[in-house]
Amino acid sequence: MEARVAWGALAGPLRVLCVLCCLLGRAIAAPSPIIKFPGDVAPKTDKELAV
């Protein structure tokens, strides 16, 4: 009986923690958006990248 009470007290916080981990894991895994400003030109060749 005591084990059942202890598990019941832990089940709620563990469930919340699991949901938070799932949501945060997806947020961390998502690629960050690339910020482009007007006038920015990406290098097209390796030589332009090296300069």
C-alpha cells in the first residue's frame, strides 16, 4: 500500500517532466533560422569563401 502511494505521488511530476523533455527536445533539434540582412551576399565559390 505504501509503495502504491509513493508511486502515485511521483507519477504526476514524472509525467510532466517527460512532456517537457519531449517538447524541449524538439525545440532544441529544430534548426535555427538564418538571419539575412539586405545587401548580404553569400559566397558562391570556395575562393570567395577563403577571402
